[in-house]
Amino acid sequence: MDENTISRRIVGAAIEVHRTLGSELLESVYQQCLVRELELQGIAVISEVPIAAEYKGLQFDVVYRADLLVEDKVVIEMKVVDKVLPVHEAQLLSYLRLMNKKLGLLINFNLPVLKSGINRVVNNL
């Protein structure tokens, strides 16, 4: 599957989770439920993916942790906030660059309609 196909499947799974649970829970609950929904659809997903970094030969084993990595191609950063800020998108873009991935989804579950809380972030796509 390519990034766009995976992205559509993720959005559908996230909408199903949001439709079932609403918008009042903790990020960790949505994360676990989205993992379950994706697994039920036969989609490979890894939680809390360590992100390493390098600077002129100096290695950092774990600088960040991505919420989810789907099919080893799409990074998901999940939020439960009143408003997604530019720093959230910058955070996801940093993850994409460090992981050498092309597409990320920033999903804010704290909205009445989830579709308006999904932002695509691209890195050389």
C-alpha cells in the first residue's frame, strides 16, 4: 500500500474510534483504540516508536517517540487539545524528517467532528 491509501484507511479507523467513544477521553485511550481498530483491519501498526537522531557523528538513541507508525510508512501524532498549534505540526514534521518518512497525520480527537481535526503533514511527498 502507498502512503495515500494507508492514510485513507487510518482516517476511516480514526473516525470509527471517535464515533464510538466521542471526544472526552485521554489521548492514551484513543491511541490504544486506534491501534486495535487498525489491527482488526489487518493493518500493521506500532505504538510509541523510538526516534533516534544524529549530529555530526554523535548518536542519540531516543530523542522522541512517535505515537504510531502504520505499515512502516505513515506516522501518526495524536492529540486531545482545544486547538492544534503550529508547534504540533512542526513536531510531526521533525518526526518525519528524523524517521525518513514522507507522510504524517496529526489527529486531534477533541472535536465534535473528527474530520476537521485531521491534518496531513508531508515531508518531500
